Amino acid sequence: MLELRKKRMIISCWAMTMAFALITWHLYNIQLVKGNSYALRASRIRSHEVVLEEFMRGEITDRNQLPLSGGYFANRVVVFPKLMQDQQKELDQLAQTLGQNPVDLYKKARNGAFYLNLNLTSEQLKSLQTAPPEGVFLLPVYMRYGDKPLASHITGYLGKISSREQFEQLQKNSTKNYNLGDWVGQSGLEYFYEQELKGTYPQRWARIALDAMGRVIHGEGLAVNTSAVDPARRNVVTTIDRNIQQVVESVMDTRVESGAVIVMKAGSGDILAMASRPGYDPSPSMVGRSLASRHGDVYVDHCISIFQPGSVFKVVLAAAAIDLGKVDLDERFTCLGANAEPVRCWLDGGHGRIAFHQAFAESCNPTFVEIGRRLGANSIINYAEAFGLSNQAIAGYPVKRDKRQNLAAIGEKYNLANSSVGQGPVLVTPVQVTAMMNVIASGGLYYAPRLVTGVADEQGCFVRVIGQPAPTRAISVYTAGVMKKLLREVTETGVGTQARVTQWGSAGKTGSAQLDNAGGKVDAWFSGYIPADRPKYVITVLVHGGSSGGTTAAPVFKEIAEKIMQF
């Protein structure tokens, strides 16, 4: 009997412990996990509220935590219909002042308080400041997108939840609440970091208190808060330098109709600027127009798209040949120009007898066909992989791999000659080419690219840091030193003289990859670094549909390099 009582006491104790644990977990879930959401719902039940921010979301920032979207504060007309004695009269007056259809204002008023996203003229502003209709206020609203948002292909754009499937997927993957019609990330970092960026509580709001009957509590008046805390939202901090990104985009807007530019910090994989053209404005109204018209390839990010690299790929072959002792810098080769086989030279008359270092500077195709034969496909593939040309991953930016990139195809029958000059099956992205050139600038070390530093809270403190793999040695220090001399010769006396920056010295390699049915147009490349002696920036320029790397891409490199060296 005593033993049975003891068992019952133990079972009862465990049952009470489990019940207490469940209650504790439920209270934790209500107060901490969903507390802000419940508080927001409660406040909205007992008040009329207007959120004074365009979107309840964290920011996507540059490395100094400055918003890339160019957000700003603007005076907006905020309307509280509950404060109007004669609602129709006041709304008619407001409509007349703003030049709006009063019926539209009546419809908005039925749903409660609201603000009008209108840019006011000086006359309208003066009228509303001197004699505003009852229940109408001018309050600053934070607008997410400025006149010239930066890095739109990276940040991506927002769109409303448009399907039940999307809604259910968001609810499944998040502890935050979503509603049909909410604005969510549709592409880029807005999409990849949706769960971190989404806010649950407005940081800026205006509200009036209501009693249990829904009547205005007049004694409390209008309450405005511009510094509320939303612990759920986070900021995504990128490696981008806003100043450098602005330079890159302004130069591209005048010189590159279609293409890509990457700027990487030498001795690091951090991407300081990354821009694609044609571009687009990610603000909701502009995205809607672009999606409706489907103009060209504005949403294609050329920075992570694959292209034939042309002669830029000769960097890999030259480095491999030097590293393996397959060539001497003064060794002479024969170039027959248009008569060379199996790959002709770009120079119809040929270079004749030419030393290897000159052949690199002049981008002589027959010379590199011979270098490719000496190396063999396996060595070329191995070095290309060591230079990162099979790695499409970018730390913090989980884009899908393009399966068409396959370096193994270099070893297939009849592919070696064309591959040796960066044609045929050789496909790379501008980001990969930049990381490849960074190997030379970094003394032979390969650094994997990184675009996102981490996720930070409202105070700028990192709650999650995104690192990158440790660097790996691609080529010897000696080989990197020799390659620096060869790349310098390209800009001093070779085909890349239009990329020469006299004040600091520059180095790099041109590339011209033929386009099918393009009337002689090419994918024009220039990838290099500045200063030549102690590299600070690695810059890759791709102009889709250019004339040649030396005449089309090299001048763009020079202009960007000269401007960013001023910082």
C-alpha cells in the first residue's frame, strides 16, 4: 500500500511539473515571442493609428551601415476621419486643396486613419499649414526609396503577397505573422533576408485613443512617436561602400548600356561595389511599371551571370605556365595572324616572332594556343579552379548556381585550343573574374567573394556575423610577382593602354569574346587593379556588345579607378 502511494506521488509530481512547464512555455510564447504582435493588435483595437514609415522593415545598408535605398523623411498629409465633426465637408476641402477626387478620400476614410503619399507643392503646403481641415495633419513619414537608390540588383525589390501558396510558405518559415497583401521581398537581399528584415511593430506612428465604444478620447489628443522600438526587425549589412557604388553607377549610366562592374577590396574577398546595367528603380511604383512593360533584361544581374571571358582567361594560362615552368618570359613564339591555325590572331597581319611577355601584353592568340597545348586540359582546369572560376558562391548572397558552367568541358575533344583563349566552353561571371584577378593582387592567395558582413540590430550591433572561408594558395608568391609585371606591361605598352592610370599606376588584362549574330560586337572585358605596386582595389568591367576590351572596357576601368582613388 505504501509502495502504491509512493508511485502515485511520483506520478503526480511529474504531472504537475509538466503542466507547470507547459504553462511557462505558453507564457514565454505570449510575452516574448509574440508579445509585440499581440501588443500591436491590442493598440490598434483601442486606437486609430497611422504608421509613419512606408514599410515596416529593416534596412539594407553599406559597410558603414548607411541605407543603400536612399531613404528619407518627407512631409505627408495624415488624416484622422474620427476627429472630423463634418467628415464630408472636411474631406471635400482637403480634396480641393490637393487636387484629388473626393470619392477616393471617402473610400479611404471608411477604413480609418490614413496618410496620402503625395509630394506637396509650396502652395498646398502653405494652405495646409495655415488652415488645415479638421483632423488633418502634416507629419514626417520615412520613405524607403530615395531618388537614386543604389545596388538595386543586389538589394532586390518588394512586392505584395499575391498567392495563397506564397503566404503559406512565409508563415511556415517564420515566427512572424503575415497577411495577404503584405509587402515582402521578391528578389535579392530583400528576398533572402525576409525573415530578418520584416518588422512586427512600427518605429514611427501617430494615433488617437478610442474608448470601448470606438469614440475618440479627446483629452489625450494626437500622440506621435518617432522612436519606438521594434526588436524583431534587423538590418542587413553588406560589404558595399556607398561612395564607391555611387561612382560606379554614375560612370555606368553614361558609358555602359549593358554590362557589369565589380570593385573588390584587394587582399580580401569583400565586394565594395557591384552594379549591373540596364538597371531599374526598386521603388514600388517604378517596379510595377517595369514588370508590366517587361523592358529588356533590367532584372538580370549581369554581375553573377555567365559569359565567355575571352583573353582575360589568359591570366590563368600564363600563371599556370610560369608556376609549372612551362614557359620563359623571353621565349619566342610565331604568330601568323589571320593564317594561324587552329585559332587565328586578332591582328590580321600577325605578330611574327614575339616574346612571351610581349605576347601576353598584346594578347596574341596563337601563343596561348601553344601554351594551352603544353599545359594540357587537366592543368588548365586545375588552375582555373584554384583561381575560383568554378566557385559561384558569394558569402551572404545565396544565389543559385548556373549549371552551364563546367570547366571539365575544356578537356573534351576539340575544345582545348578555343578554351586556351577564353572561348568555347569556358564560362565565367564578372564576380569570379574579379576574384581571379584578386589572386594576383593578393600575392597568389584566393579569397572567396563576400557581399554581406552580417545582420545587425537597431543600435548597429551585429547579432549574426557572416564570415568567409580562409584564403587558399592558388599560385606561388614568385608567380604572382611575375604576373604583376606582365599585367603592368598590358597597360604600359600593350592592348590595355587606355586603362593606364598615370598617377598611381594600374595593371590588368583585356578580353574580347565574340557574340553570335552581333555584327562584330563582343563582350568587352577589362579586369585589373590599382595602384599597380600596392593594389588597393580590384576592378572588373564587362561591356556587353562592345567593340573590344581595350577600346570599350579599359576606358571605363580608368575613369572608375581614378575617381575611387580620390577617397
